[in-house]
Amino acid sequence: MLGTDLDRIIAAFTAGDRRAASRLISVVENGGAEAEAVLEALYPALNGAPRLGVTGPPGVGKSTLVDALVRGERRAGRRVGVVAVDPTSPFTGGAVLGDRVRMGDLTLDSGVFIRSMATRGRLGGLARATKEVADVLEAFGHDVLVIETVGVGQTEMDIATAADTVVVVLSPESGDAIQAMKAGLMEVADILVVNKADRPGADQLVRTLEADLAMRPAAVWRPPVLATIASQGEGIADLAAAVGRHHQSLQRSGDLATRRLERARGEIMAILRDRLWQRARGQLAADVSAWSERVVAGRATPYAAARALLAAFLESVEDKA
């Protein structure tokens, strides 16, 4: 059962109240029993809206690109929800809100909802509740969801499980292509974008990326390499068209259902890991300390300790069942 206050907020949310949407997102970000109750109430309203992930090294113009894409979607009459994962403020622990500032007048558009989130120290480039925040925005009636990551280089792989289509953005400077290859971003890219294409080296970077892709085994979808100048709106229409083609390809091949199944499976497993860990940590704290002393003294290996602790935990669970 939801509390009376939450019931009222959800009713206002259902009626299209943006303040209610903001409040529910905050509840979901904070986690706990209220967040679970909110998600259970909103899940029936999810409509399978496409989710676009935009990632890449810092400074390549991801936010400018997202801004241009969102404006294109709005011209087409579609409502857009944006989750912009920002660095954590060292002072407040919250998001720095850089993306909201950069997107300027889009925040005044009733057909666009931009939510900045803090990574809160997580290395994966995506805040823990990003997927759930996207769920709230989808339930609010948005036709397209865009998730932009903070841009932390080699640790941004979470985007592959949060989005249907992943756009990896690079620029001609700073060896971005090499860094992306090292980070594995090339492996998760559905579309590659060379932004700031008016700068020296852009054509060479496009050729390098295309050569790398040509060496890969044939697949249902081969990522296109597109050149854009997002600050001037150049190439944005081609990028939007490529996103649409990729979504159609996913639907035809059945990969869209597979990706979403994997997303749900991963989410369930993450929740299970967290809850099992929390329960085991509280229950086995003293035993872990004792086994740690044995390991340090050379009387046991970490593997033996883990086996013994797991057996003890499972036995306690069976006794309570």
C-alpha cells in the first residue's frame, strides 16, 4: 500500500503534473520501500519507448549533440525525456547540473523533461537509479528517452545495458579513437559519430573507424560512422535517421526483445546481489573477521574462507525457511 502523500503525488503525475514527476524521480533516486512502491504503481504505464544512449570521452560535444537531437524530435512532434548523468558535486553530493544549463531553453519546453543525476562516485558512468528514472519518464508519456553519460572514458560500459541504441561520440582531438578502442566502447557502439567534423583530422578519424569496422565479422547491423558538427546542426538529421534504422533493424531481427530481456535480467540480478550482500554482511560480519585472521596467518585461503562463509549463510537461510 502506498502512503497517502505518495498516492496524491502519483495521481498528480498521472494527470500530467511535472512537479509530481520530479518528486517521484527523487523518490526513485533515493531508493528504499517508497521507490519500490512507486515503480510498482508506474510499471503498467510503460509503453516500450525507444531508449537512446549517448556516450564517449569527455569534451567531444555529447551534450550539444543531445540538444540538437532533442530539438529534432520535438520538431517531429515527439515528447522527449532526457536523463543526463552528471559528475557528483564534491560539496552537495548531488549532480553538478551542467547539462541542464547547457540545454538552456529546452528546459522550458513542456514536451521535454530533463533530469540531471549524480554518479555518486560510481565508476560505471551511469548512476545506480538511471534505468528507474528512465522508467518514470517513460510512464510520464515520453515517446523517446535519451540517456547521456558523464563521459568518464574506460568505465562507461553500463550504457550498453541501459539503452536500445548506443551512440558513441568521438572527436578528432586527443586520440579519442584509440582510447575508445581500449575502453571497449567500440564493441558496444551501434552508431559511431565523429563530432566537430570541421576540425583537422576528422576525415582521417572517420576512415580509421570505418577500416576497423570493415575487419569485423558480418552482422545483421554494421555500425555506420557519421560526421557531425552538432553546434551548427550539421549531420543531425542523418544521425536521427540512423537511430531510426537501427531501431527498425532491432525489431525485425528480434534483437530488441533480446536486449530488453537482458536488461531486465541484469536488473533483477543486481537487486538480488545487493540484497543478499546486505543480509550476508550483517549476519556474517564476525565470522568474516575471524576467517580473515586465518587467511593472514596462512591457515586458510580466501577461497576456503568464502566457501565456509557461504555454507554457513545458506544453512542459516534454510533454518529460517
